[in-house]
Amino acid sequence: MSVLTDYVQVESEKKGVPLRQWLMDMAKNASKCQFATHIGRFVNPDVTVNWQAKVQDKPDEPYVSTASVKCLPDIFVAANYLATASLLQLRLEAGKTFYEHLQSADDGLREDFQYMQVDYDQLREDLLAIKSDVVPDATDKRLRQVYFPVGDDGYHLLTVLPPASLMQEVRLRIRAMEETARLACTKKSESYGSDHRRIYDLVQTKFGGTKPQNISYGNNRQGGRSYMLPALPPVLEKRNLIYPRRDFFRETLRRKDFIGLFHRLHKRYVDTRNNLEIRRAVRSIEQQIMEMVLQRVYVLREKHGWTENRSLSRAQMIWLDDKYIDERYNDEEWQKQLAIEFADWMMSAYEKILKREKVELGDGELTALRKEAINFIRSDLQKQ
């Protein structure tokens, strides 16, 4: 028997009805359910405003959002129809949900439906009647409103909806981390002593009180509990910035600040797969290193004329000191020289950090890195 038939059999026995009857009853209620990633009931149980974001896996997005995290949509549903929501979100053998199998018209379901003596086409049509991509007609005064300025005199009035799917995914991942940590600290476990991570200073909240089923299907599945991550400003260690005398790259930049990034870059260098994904990953890490360098540059520029009586190259003086801001934008020769110095420093830093583990990079890689550096320098000038 399959996961689906096992599940239906257990649930139908609880209700004391045949498999066929239970499944048909669930299908009739599908139209009363609605997929949503943001649910207003998390603010007030009487609110019916919901929204479904396009959830997709975008690991390279710079911000954590519902659209950049792979998570299941929640289901906005009355408490008496939770069984239908649970059926639609049931994970089958391939890891996909029952609803996803229905969407793709999976022929494997035909055998299960035949076993349960139900009409495949009709039942599929009824189950797929669940509402999706519903755009609310209006907001609700019980929800939080934000005035967002647009232009000089206008504004948008935005409604802030709780990201239900994202909150539930965060809790699932934290619980998985806690379980991994528990096993790593249990002597009888096969994972004892293995690496693990923990997140401290968590706050647990509960939605719906003693009736989490009145909020949403996902909230009920997690007992109404969600975690809040600490959102405190970092405690920064005060550092004295070194104003270089001869070479910005070797006197101001500290290699230890870049160790993590260069180790990540090394993992891509030793990857034997020479495909577009790996090359993009290399370019992305190189960009992150350059961005870190640029932060130091911006700080140095705060002091006008500081390069006087110093033996920096002309290219570095133009780049680092706003005294030469006109030359910075009107002359391109310095950019070529700076790109050479920038790329040479990155190559040297990589070799000194990785030491014996380093990969010997050829002239082609150095040329590509110099090209990347000059493009980065020019793109920064265009932003300002």
C-alpha cells in the first residue's frame, strides 16, 4: 500500500466510514480552503485578509523573504475543514505533497484511487478546487498600516501581513538544528561529537491560544508555536583604520578579515565541475570580497587630502582620496592600473591564506580576475 492509501485508511477508520466516502467528503471541502503565505489571522483571529506570495528557491537573493526561501504555503481554512487541508499537504513517497501530485496529473494516483473505488478525474477536479493566488479586495483596519512615501507629496498605504509560511519554516529548521545538536551531545548516538549549530536567545510565541486550529492549518500543525529570532544591533569591536603610506592593499587590508570568503572561493576552485553554476559562484564570492574592500575605501575617503606626503601609486591616490575626485571620474587610465593591483592582491591573499592547499591559478584566471576588478571599479563609480 502507498502512503496515500495508508493515510486515508487510518483517517476513515477514525470516522467509521468507508475509504471512498471519507475521500469524497474531503474533496467536497477543498473549495473552502485557500492557499496563503501571509495570513491576517496571526494578528487578529477575525481578520480574513490573506495573500499568497510566489514561493521559489532563490538562494542567491540578498535578503531572507518568503520568495527567497523554499517553504510550503500555509492554508487559510475554518477549523472544521482542517482534515482536507491536511490531506492536500500530505507528503507522498517522492517528497512532493498530494496537491502537487494532483497538479501534475500523476498517473500513480490512479491506482490508489482505483483501489479506493473513486472516480480519479472527478475527485481530482474537486480537490484542485482549493483557492490559490487570491488577491484581497481590501485591507482590514485591525491590521497594521504603514505610510510609505512616494515622490515629494504622495504615499502608499501598505498593509503588513504576518509571513505565516516563513515563520513556520523557521521553526521547522530550528527544531531540526536542535535535534541535530541533541544527537551530537548524546554519547549513545552515532552522531556523537559531530559538528552542530545552535541559535540562542530565542523567544517562543503562541498564536491562537488553546485553539491554534482557528488561525490556520500550518499554525495548528505546529501547535500554534513560532520562534522569534533576536533582532539586536551587532556589538562591533572598535578598530583603528590604517591610513597606508605605500600600498593600500597590503597595509590597510587585513587578510584575517577575508579568511572565510577565500576558503569559500577555494571550494569552488577545487570543484571539478566546470559549469555555469560554479563560474557564477566564483564571480559572486569575488564580488563579495571586492565589496568588503570597498567599505574600507569609503571610510578613507571621509578624510580629504590625507594622501599628501605619502608614496601611494597614482591610481590608489585617485581612488582613495576625494581630493582627486575630478580625476576619478574624468580619467580612465588609473582604473586599469588599480584593477591590476586589486587582482594581484586578491591572488596573493588567496595563496597566503590557503598555503599548501591553494590551487595554482594560471594567467587566464589572473586576466579574468583583473577584468572583474575593473568592471567592479567602474560599476561603483556609476552608482555614485
